[in-house]
Amino acid sequence: MDTYIPRPLDVSNVPLPEELNVLLESLAANVHEEWAAGRQGQGWTYGPMRDEAKKETPCMVPYEALPEEEKDYDRNTAMATLKAILKMGYAIVPPRGNGQ
């Protein structure tokens, strides 16, 4: 088998419009929820320290309770996704009536 070489879109030059910051944070929270649901499905639970053998992690908490470093990981995933959508030529339009 050939060595896999990841080739993500280069989104380093894609600006994220300020009005998408609320969406960015909502997506980051959802990234965490998806991760947590997947881990729970694998038998992981909350623990004060990450322990592979016990399947425990301190990140098995609501997004709002995560340390900023962990939130940043989720934000980076969400930001890369939003920037990829924009780079592919799609427009992200806020829903009507949300006050934006």
C-alpha cells in the first residue's frame, strides 16, 4: 500500500467574516458534542485524567465547561470547515429573523 499523504484545502488565505463568529462557536460546540457522543458509544466516561485503559477523559463535560485550550481545538476544526466551504465558492447566509 502506498503511503497516504493528506492534502487538505489550503484555507490560510480565506478570511472568515466577523458575522460568522456566532456560527463558528456553535459549530465548535457541536464538534465537541459529536466527539463526546462517539466516545460514549465506545464506553468512555468522565475521569479527572485521561486514562486509555479505563476509558476516562476530563473532556467528557459540556462544551462550556471545557478549558479554552480544548475549545480552541474544536474551534479550529469548525473554522477550517467554514473556510473550506467559502473557498469552494459557497455562501453562508444567516437565517432570517435571528437578529443578525
